[in-house]
Amino acid sequence: MAATDSFTGASFHELDPLAPDDLPETLGKDLSFLLRHNIFHTLSHLDIPPPLRSEFLILHPGEPLSSALGTLEKLLTEGRFLVAAHFSASILTSSLISPTDIKIIFSLFYTRLACLELSGNTVLAAQESKALEDLSSAFYYLDVGIPGAENEHDPEHEPTNATEPRHIVPWPLRVLAVRLQSIGFGDSRRSIGGLYEIGLEARREIMRSGASETERNVWRQRLADLGIRSINALVEMGDFDAARRSLGNLQVSGPETGIETGTTKLRKALLLLRIGDLDAAGQVFGDANDAKEAALLKPLISMSDGRYSDAVTQWRVLGEDRTRTDGALVAQNLAVCLLYTGQLDQVFISRALVPTHIGIAFQSAQLTSYQARKLLEAQVSANHSFGSLIFNLSTVYELCSDSAGYLKGQLAETISKQPVTGQTNLDRPNSDLKL
């Protein structure tokens, strides 16, 4: 189980690029409350199809921390998220971890929660996130020196306060914990309040006099991300009116900062589609309709408006563009639209019991379903086996075959033999394949 030379575990020291480098040496914070065995739930393989199961790893006696972190890093790179969640908890509860080594503890705790969510165990992650308790408490803050805050050599200026409170928890863990704790405590409003609270901190960091321009840009990106997350939280709460108003008021940094990327605009457009404001979604990109993300939006709007025949044509046009790197996503959406245009409500009507024109519709539905199936299977054969594609292909098997269980079992076998790319979760639950 020893880590290879290419996996050293160094990434666990670099979770937050803006965290002070000297935290482990200067802090006396005791995080032993995050190292208790009773925090972490027992994980099981039972919800994973047998061909996709992989054994949980254990720590060997005398194994150094660097080797264990390297092994965990390798699991994350391969996409073994359930195994990685188990192994990160094993490290946290072992004698390898000092209760004051806050960087490693927070990084491993973040890894545990993120891997649980990625492997479909969000409820468990929500329960375990409560161990962090109140992340806004004084315990999680430290007064650290701010370079340049004092100007001792300038007699015209009095020295200013050289310290200010800085949060010791890595930013990715703080953002993840906001949502998970709102689920764990059963209070959806907690998520909105938490996002606004850390958003205020992001604004303060942007205006901090000692911050470099690089640091300010990072904080601007984080603030833009929080804006999208807060609106998504409103959507999850079902408050679409508030979500629509918030989207209308959302201020994203302009092009001069390099923040308002096509991806950010697409996220805004997708939220508008989910809310149901198709006109506003179509206006997000303005005149920049030649962008890759803008091209995706047009057929998505057609699908949201129920114009699946138009969407089929639009997805086919995108599929013919060989310069795109999202061909599998395009093909999947094309297959879904083919199903919707196939009049599947008539698939299960016997041709012997219906007039000729309905029998023709039945044949058309069969043909369209066959096209969708072959299109999705072609993506699997090309090793594009992401979650929604597998789910949709399993649905097609249920619609088009009496041996759907066998076909889904074969699909699991095929996926288990594919090369590891690190782009998808290899520990797929049964729900992905509708088993």
C-alpha cells in the first residue's frame, strides 16, 4: 500500500493557497474533537454493484504519515471516493496525527466530507460536519501579522495595528461546511446566513490594504462563487422569487479582472433555467453567442421550453463540431431529446390492438429509442461513463428491453474494465445504474 513516488501527499498542505504558511508552528489550537472515532460513520460496499467494488484500505503498523497521505492522494486521483473517505477517517483517528497539526487535520476532514458527498453519501457528510460546530466562533480565529501594516521608518505616519483576525479553517472546507451543516441541522436558512457571513469576510479581504492584486483576484473569484451558491440555496429552498431577484442583483466582476468567465455566466443561465425564466437565461451571454458555453445554452433553452425537435437539431450541430471537448455531454443530451421526441407513451401499446397509424408511431418510438441507446452506448465504449449518462442509459434499457436487469449488470461489468481517468467516481452506487 506504499505510495508511489508521484504521490507524496503534498497537496494536503496546499488546500487553501491563501492560508498563512506558519499556522502549524505558531498555533496551539487543539483539534482533538475532530479526531474522535464516534464522529465517523461506518461505510459499506453493499450499495455498490459487485463489479465496481474495491476493498477498503487499512493503515499498516509503523507506516509513516507521508506514505499514508500519498496513498490517499492516489485514491483521489483515481476517483475512488468511497475508499478515500474511509481511508481519510482511518488517518484522522490514528496515532499519526497530532491534535495541533491543523493543516493536515482540516485537509483530511475536508477530504472525508467531500468524498462522502461525491460518492452519494451527503446525509452522512452532513451529520459528520456538525462536529465542526460553529465555524464563526472565536476559537477558529487568530490574530496574525499583516505585512506592511506598520510603517516604523516613516516619521510622518504613526504605526497602525499590525494584526487582524484571520480564520484558520481552509476556505474550501468553510464553504462546504455551510451547506452540509444546514442539511445536518435541518435548517435551510442556515445555509443562506452562512454564505452571507463568509461573503462579508471575502469583501473585507478584497479591501484589505496589505493584500496583493493576486490575492484580491482570488477573493473576487470566491465572492462571485458565493453569489451563485446563495442563489442555488434559495432554489433548493423553493424560494424562486427570491432567487430571481438575487440573480438580477448579482454583481459579478467585469472582464478587466478576468472573473466573469463563460463558466460563471453559464452557471447563472442554468439557475435561471431552473427557476423557469427562459427569457432572462437567453440574455445572459448578450451578443457573445459564439462562446462555447453560449452554444450549449441554446439547445438547453429549447429543452426547457419543450421544443425537443428543435433541441435535437441544435445538439446535432454541436456534435458535428470536432473542436469541442464536451462531445460526450452533447451526445447524452441529444439521446435524451431523441427519447422525448419518440412518443414513448406509446411504446408499451401492442400493435395488434391499435389502429395502423398508432402502430407506425410505435415503430417510430422504437427506432428513436434504439438511436438513443446506441448513442449512449457509444459514449460508454469511448470511456465517457459519467453519472448522468449511465443513469440515462439504464433508463433506456428499462424502456426498451425486457432484460433490463441483465443489460445493466453488463453495463456495470463494462465500466469496471475501463481505464482509470480520475474524472468520475469509480465507487458508483446502485442508484446510478438504477439497480
